[in-house]
Amino acid sequence: MVASGKNDAWTLHELRRMGATMMQALGISLDIIDRCQNHVLSGSKVRRSYMHHDYADEKRAAWAAPRKKLETPINQTLVG
């Protein structure tokens, strides 16, 4: 996933893309992934004007999923 970093350095965009890809692989809905990345969502202006739920709990859970996936092998290595 790290294709364009110079000298194997990670860029912020690559980390962002990797996070979104991991969320998708873990079954997180595309709508929530878009919200995690602060993408402007399509839809009517009326809907965007009236619906203001911030999806904080859903975004928190979405960001926790890849973290848990990455922590498991690290924890197993440290304990094992």
C-alpha cells in the first residue's frame, strides 16, 4: 500500500488510504468510512440542512476496528 513514499517513507495520504481500505475490509459501511475521512456526502441540500447527527459513536467504532486488528498480532508477539 505504500507506493509513492520516497525511501519507504509513509505519506499522510497513504495512511489515510490504508485506514479506509482496512475499514472496508473489516465490513465498515462506505458511508461511515466517508464520514471518517470528512468527505462531502452527496445528497440534497435540504437533507444536509436538516440532518445534523455527527455519527461520533459510529466513527469512533470505525477507527477502533483497524486499531484492534493491528494490535492483535503485536500483543501476541509481546506476550508469546
